[in-house]
Amino acid sequence: MRGTMAKTNQVSIPYLDPTVQHVGISKLRALNVNQLRALDKTWVIQDNDKPLAVLLKYEHFIAMQEKMPDEE
């Protein structure tokens, strides 16, 4: 994750995550389920240098959801 996005009334402090790697779509296609399970990095998946999606461990996704403030 390169940074955080904030709502208009909140302050955000961007940070760099050293586990983020930018990879091509072909790298994702080459993985099997065991390789995905062992993945310890966050990937920004790109096609022709255009970001398409982010791949991260499910546990990290859940942690992010738990930290998000409840919408009012």
C-alpha cells in the first residue's frame, strides 16, 4: 500500500509499505494455489504499466476492514 485515502474531515498520513511490488498480469497467471497461499507481499497487478488490481493476503484485507471507521 503506497498510502492511505482519507475522508474530507480526516487527516491521512501516507506511508510506504516495503512489501508492495508492481507485477505484470502474466506473473499472476503463472501462480498456483500453493504459491498464492505462501505469498508474503502485496502486489499491484499491472497490464502495460497500468494498475488493474491489488492482491494481498486475506488476513490483511480483514484487518483493513476492521480498522475502517463505521459510516454514519
